[in-house]
Amino acid sequence: MLKKNELIFISFMLFSMFFGAGNLIFPAFLGSSAGEDVWLSLAGFITTAVGLPILGVLAVAKAGSFHTLVNRVHPIFAFLFPLLIYVSIGPGLAIPRAGSIAYEMGMKPFLPETWMNQPVMLAVYTVIFFAVTLWLSLQPSKLVDRFGKLLTPILLIMIALIFVKSLITPMGEFTVATGAYQDNSFFQGFMDGYLTMDALAALVFGIVVANTIRSKGVQDTKLVSKYMGFAGLGAGILLASIYTILGFLGASSASLGEAENGAGVLTIVMNELFGSIGIVLLGLLFTLACLCVCIGLIISCSQYFSTLFPKLSYKKWAVILAVLSLLVANLGLNQILSISVPILGAIYPVAVVLILLGLVGNSVSHSVYLVATIFTAVFSVIETINTTFLNGMLDDVLGVIPLYEQGVGWILPALVGVIIGLFMRKTFEQPDFEEVAA
């Protein structure tokens, strides 16, 4: 049995693994753009940026492991989809993105102007950043002590201080919503939540949380799943609270000036509230958040790849992933962000469908998993090709599908897949997972 304080620290650990730079900049920019509609936009954002990650942890806990969950679709899918996710949230996208943002916010503003855009400065910074990340990743058993007891409380205290200061010295009034938030507040927030990548991360962080719980002496599978669920809920409550604060700060600062992104919004906020010292605090906040998420991702990915390809040990995989992330990070933040949207657009809907089916439990048949996943994946890939390479040439065709314009047109194909899968189960009398287990 875990003590209450141990469960709280594990929740803190999971929160800090989720909470990276993207979790800072996206809700802040949402608040600045949504203005008076900030609460409606935040509702959409929290649905995908908090609700889905919590459900992801619960789905993995219910299934017993991520491998068990994906294996319900097909053995080939069980190999390819996790591999795609681990590459995306690992060295291919999320880890380099965090390292680049740490440089952009934690170091670049303090460099002489002639040095700011020199590639060598990014190279030097990322070498140091990923060396520290690797060092802290080599002993995953100390994750709770480093995250739950130290890094997370520091993050929460810093954000709480910023929020309290904004209440004592209000920055300004909420403005009218701009851009896509004018007519589509909720769904724009919903789509923004994809960019945090936390629903994908939730599927793979399960192995870290489970191993942490087992290291505390809990070996009963059902009890491990139960504690994973509690940890997910605790982390979700913290995330929702922080997003609400950041959205409020962004909306309050909209009248102070325009910003191109969430980092610019937070720069305006910190400068208004704390003056020049605020930029230093912001750099520290970004660096700490990026460091936390990179450590969590390298640990998760290294544990996965050392299981998939056991000829290399956990530590060797950690070194490989840190080096690959370092190299990709030096492509620059803009280049990394430019490829993140289409990749996430293609795989996120599949992850959402998998999570929702996993929550239903063992009563869902193989045919439902298979057909719903195929229909969702095919639509998502077509939509991604249309927006990325065809400049919307297929909009008239795809536009007949409900909710396509809101960015969630995959919902109908997924539902059709579920219905066909249920029909196939009845027709061919395929047993469900409970019957197989029995």
C-alpha cells in the first residue's frame, strides 16, 4: 500500500513529466487571442490537453500496459504505432522542441545582439542542456525524489507567485477575440490542446508510473492500476489549474500589446508584473519546465527501446536518444514546429480512439478496435495530406463530413468503424477479450 504523501509525490512527478514549454506557451497565447471568450476556449483546450491525458493514463492502467492496449488492434499495429509515438514524442519532435524552446527563452534573451542568431550558441547551449538531461535520466528510480519532491514544487510556487502578483496589480481588461477564436472558440481551443502532445505522452508515461509504483513495493497488478489512475487524476487537476491561470494571464495582457506566440505573451506578462527581473524568472521557468519534460521523455523512450531492442541497455539507449535529440534540436525551433502540426494531425485522432476504446474495457471486440482504428487512421492521413501538401484541394469533398471545418472530422469515420466492427463481431461471432481471457 502506498502512503498518501507517496501518491501525491507520484502525481507531482507525472505532472512535471507532462508540463513542458508547450504547456506554458499554448494556453497563454490562447488567452491572449481568445480575450473575452477565453473561458470557452480553455474548456476546449482542457478537454484535449488535460482530459485526454488523464483518460490515456486510465486506459493504460485498465488494460495493464500500453502493449496490451495496442495489441487489441493487430500485432503489426502493436509494433508500428507505439514506435511512431515514441519517435514523435522522443528524438523526432518533442524532446528537440523542448530543448530549442529552453534556448529561445532561457538563454537567447540574455545574449549580446550579435550572438543571438549564431548557430554555434544554440549548439553550445543544447550540448550542456542535454548533458544535464542525460545525467538526470540515468537513474529513473530517483524520479520521484527529483521531480515530485523538488522540481514540481518549484514550478508550482513560481506560477502561483506570478498569479498572485497579477491579482494584486491587474494588467488590463479582456479584449475581443481575434482570428480563429472569434467564431470557433471551443474547437480552436480543442485543436490547440493537440499541440501539447500530452495524450500521446500519457500512453507511454504509463510504463514509468507503473515502474515507480512497483519500486515502492506494490506488486499487485490491480493495485498498480488503481494507483496509476489516482496519479493521473492528481496530475490532471494540477494541469487544469495551471492552464486556467495561464489563460487568464494571457487574456489580461492582450491590451498591452500583440505577440506572435505564447512565449511573446508571457514575456509581456512578466515584464509588466516584475520588470526586467521578470524576464530572468521567465527564462528560469521555461528552462525548468523543458528540463522536466525532457528527462521524463528520455526515461520513457529508453525503457521502451531497451525492451523492444534488448541488445542495447537502458543507459545506452538514453545516450543515443539524448544525442539524436541534440542533433534535431539544432535544426532550430521554427523548423521543428513546422513539421509538428501535420504529424500530430495524423496520429492524434488514432490515439484518442484507442484511449476511448480502452476505457470501455475488455468487452470491446477485436473487430471494433481494428475497423475503428483503420477508418480513423485513413481519414486522418488523407486530411493531413490535404492540408500539408495539397493546399486544401480536397476541402470541398471532405467538407461534407460533419465537424470537418472544426478540425475533428475524424469523429464520424471512427463511429462508423465502431458500428461496422460491432456488426462484424455479431456476424462472425468473434469472442471479446473477457471470453478469451476466460
